[in-house]
Amino acid sequence: MKTIIFIYTLFLAMISGYGQEFELTNQINGSYHLFEAERGVNNKSTKTKLIEYGENNGIKLLAVAACEKCIPAVYTYKKEESIQMERPVFFNSSGLWVVKYDDESFVIFMPDPAAGSDSEKLYISNFYSKSKFKVENMTKAKIKDFVLNL
């Protein structure tokens, strides 16, 4: 009897965790502080970006822009990668990944394409957070460590 209960419990745990979709809400939306300045309006560097979550024809999207009227970079939600990494993951056709760091922060990165798939080199990496305090306490080493441990 104990074996049957154990197998049943194991089965329930597997089906409840497998295929779990992350709840994505408009709480993501807002202004984010950047660890490193990026290109903004009129090619001037900026230390803030706007992020907005939405859906278009059932496709979950994340838009990142330098201003409200600026053309955003758009990232598509990657369900399988999100399940594998146990956090929301977005990707765009330029090769950039946006991964949720915590409830109010994201890491954006691109593995170095010239270094090969087994490399630990990052071509681009940055940290976006609604918390200025978290940005001030972030380091390149922490960003790299986070990405490599995904």
C-alpha cells in the first residue's frame, strides 16, 4: 500500500510540474534602471528602458524601448526554455535572450557567436531592474554567473 501511495504522489508531482506555464502579467510593465547604459533616443546613451508585456494572437511578447514613442525590441516567450530554466525566458531574432532574474529584474544577454556553443563568453549582457538599489549593487561577474548557472 505504501508503494502505491508513493507512486501516486510521485505521478502527481510529475504532472503538476511538467508543462507548467509561468504566470506573466502586466506587473512586468514599467520603467527599468540599467546596469550599463545602452543606446537610447537619438543614439544618446540611456540608463533607463521601458518594458511592457503583452500578447498578440496568442503569442506572448515582451517589448523593450528607450521611450514611449520609440520602436521597441520585441522578444517572444519561449515556453520550453522557461520550463527548463524554471523562470520566464524571452528571445528575439537578433539572438538576444531576456531571462527573469527576480520579481522586478531581468538579465539580457547574447552568447558570443564567435566563441562557439560551449563557450562561457557573453557577447552582450546587461541587468534591468525596477530597483535602482539592485542595479547599483550588480556586477558583471554576478550577471555572468547568473547566465552560466541557468
